[in-house]
Amino acid sequence: MTPSDPFCVHCGQSEAGGDHPACHNPRTALEPPRFCAQCARRMVVQVTPTGWSARCSRHGELTSS
């Protein structure tokens, strides 16, 4: 996630709209993103034993590798 990303990848809410204590804790650091950081759309996430991939229909795919 970069500072210019307007949405939280864990809850989909605006990053500028306040703090996200449940989203920014050590437990969620290893979880794949569930929402697109650019448009807040719910992403299709696939978790495998070796990593994860998350795909936004508008902005493409992210992977853990």
C-alpha cells in the first residue's frame, strides 16, 4: 500500500476517514488484501499454501510474491 492509496485494503473504508485499529495491527499484516486500494471494490482472493493473489476487475492483480 502506498500513501496515495485512498482506501483501506482490509475494510474498504477511506484511509483519510480516520484510524483503522482492527485493520492496522500485526495480525492483518500477513493477510491478503480484500478490497482494492484504488477503488474499494471487493477483490477476488485466492490463498494457496505458497502465497495469495487478489484481483480487482478494474485495476488488475496483486500477488504475494
